[in-house]
Amino acid sequence: MTQPALQAQDISLRYPGAPAPVLANFDLDLAPGEIVTVLGPSGVGKSSLLRVLAGLQPPTGGSVQVGGATLQSVHPRLAIAFQNPGLLPWLDLEKNVAFGLDFKHQPALSSAARKERVDTAIAEVGLDHARKLKPAELSGGMAQRTALARCLARKPEVLLLDEPFGALDEVSRAEMQHLLLKVVGRSGAAVVLITHDIDEALLVSDRILLLGGTPARRIGEWPIDLPTPRDDYVAELGKIRIEILSTLRNAVRRQ
């Protein structure tokens, strides 16, 4: 069997001084090239979970493994992007994409290899024409493409995305969803996508996980075995949407 790109085992998280844990008993085997979306109501702990999976927050219990090794901190095989692109305003697009390639946890690169990674990542997101622009000159969609390119330049095996398209208009959001599918298809990277948007999850995911309860845990899982793009699969996706909403409402009533 293929080794998971990322494996979370019995993850729990409790912040110091908090009256209750945030997460409990969370498991995930993420296959190479798979897109898993985590849904849940605001405040349930989705972003906290992603921070644990990224190595930014140690879990209280359980472990995260990348490439079969237990994750202790940030890892060169992982890249993370947030709703705020986090671009440095004094750097142009090209230098923003390159930012982080020289961090000590990243593998050492020659100047030629570094340039090749940056050029390839910029081309992948369709921003060759804008590589010398500063962040203030970019639209919201272009800024998110730049943030995605910065992740791709690291050639990660796992992409962790925390509501990266949440602040975009509908047209830009749809474009980014299609770009994500294209990038995953070409790179083979595995993806964990955090979102509150059920329709977005239905359009891009291979699996959808639903978090609920206090502490948050998995309360539902839906594999989606439909080809992409899925714009024409209204009936099939509508049925799954109803199941997700029903599970979420029942969980809320039990709290």
C-alpha cells in the first residue's frame, strides 16, 4: 500500500487554561494527490486542527506523521496558505514567491535551482506578466495566486489551506478552485482544505470531513467519486449537501 502523505493519529488539543479541549480523537490518512476538505461551524476548531497538521502547534495528545516520521515542527514537505495571502508589501511578486526558500528547514538550493522553482511556480498560476508588481498592485485573486505560487515553489508533498478563497468574489473564487484542481493534478500534492463553504467542498474534494461537538471531533465523512469539473452533477452533489447539513444540524441540537 502507498504510504500516506500525512497521517494524524488520535489528535487532541487543549490550550493552557482553557476549560475544555478544542479537539479530540481526530484521525486522518491523507493519500498522495488527494484533496480532503474539513467542514464545520465557525469556532469549532478547524484552524486549530490545521495548525497542528502543519507543525505550528503541538498536539496535547496523539501524533502527526509525514513520510512516516513524527512531525516535531514545520517541515519542508509541508506548505500552508491562509485567507490573508501574507505578502510582504516591499517585495515584488517574484521575490514574494521566493520568500522562504532560504529558511533553514528548507533544503539548500543553488541559485539556478531556486530560480527554476520560482519561475515554474509563477508560470503554474499564470502570473508571468505580473512578476515585477508589488502586492498593492495586485487584485485579490492575483494575491491568492501569488500565495499559492509561494507554496508551490517549495515543491511540497502536502498543501494545507486555511480558507484561502474566503475573501474573494464569486468569479475569482471559482477561478481559484479550478486552479487548485489543476495544480494538484500536475504536482500530485495532497491537500487539506479548511472551509465553511459546503458548495466549495463539494466542487473540489475527494473526501469531505465534518467537525462538530465540544471538543470537536469527526462527526461525518463523505467520499465524492465524481469527475471534475462537477458543475453538471447538480443532483448528486445536492444529495450529499443535504446529508452534510442534516448531520451538522443534528450535532448542534445535541450540544
